[in-house]
Amino acid sequence: MNRTIAGRHFELTEPIKAYIESAIDSLEKYHLDIISVAVTISADERNGKKGFTVEFVLNMKDKNTIVITQKDKDVYAAVDLAIDRLQKSLRRYKDRLKDHKIMSFKDLGEGAEAVTELDVDEPEIVPMDLELHKPLDFDEAIEALKAEKRRQFIVFNDYDGNMRVMYKRADGRFGLY
């Protein structure tokens, strides 16, 4: 992981650099592919009050860049708050990766095998029940939408043979495309 620590209008001391290095090291516990971390500390003075802005820019493999900016009166407090926010962001990303399940052959069981070639000389035609896919007319589409609570729209053929879409509106009436 590449690390860059810079100071703007602020002189970086060795204890501050060491503190930021240890904070960056704590990000490795998430076992994500972090390519680089750039930290910029800048000193601000507004209305006679001193403050510090800490910005973390974290680049990860296969992920957009995460940018965290934190302002505080104390440099160490700003770094702590920024690291907490960065850890929260990484934790959420890691949870999303962990919850995303990819179906593999191991999940299908021992009897699963990959199909390498199809040995079909003659394609097989499977007959289907036409009642399931019977085209609806205008009145049947209204009755089907009234009967079903979950379905919000229905596609049907009108009298001219054109495909139309009927949908439920929020006011209880029906719209037609």
C-alpha cells in the first residue's frame, strides 16, 4: 500500500506522522485491496481561531475512491474522527462484499457438473399451456388489475393487436400507455 502524508500551511512533526502511520495500519484489518492512502493536513485560521483539516483519500482495487474530510481544533482529534469514519465506510463495504453470494458448483452439491458440449442433434419442442399466455383484451386487463393487490401493471393486446400497458395510479384509477 502506498502512503503519502503531506502538510499544507502546517509543519508535520515525527509524532504526527507516526500517529497517522499507525492509524493507516489499522485499516489493514479489513483485508481489502487498498492501493494507496493519501493524507493531507492543512491548518486553517478563521476569525482568529485555529483549526485543522485532515483529508484521507483512499484508493481501492475495483472500487471508487473514498474521500473523508474532517475538521477539528486539534490535529489528533481530527485524525481520530476521520479514521473512525473511514473504518465505518470500509466496514460497510466489506459487509456488502460478504453478503453478496455467488452461486458456485460447491453450492449446488457433489452431483453438479459443468456442461462443456451440448450433444443435441434435433432440438426438442416443449408444448406449453396456451391459457397461461392468452392475450388479454381491455376489460380482462382491468379485471385482472382489480383482482390482484401486488401487481401494479399489466401488458395486453388491444383490439387492433397493439401491445398496451395498463397500470394502477395512486388515486385508484387506471392509466393506459
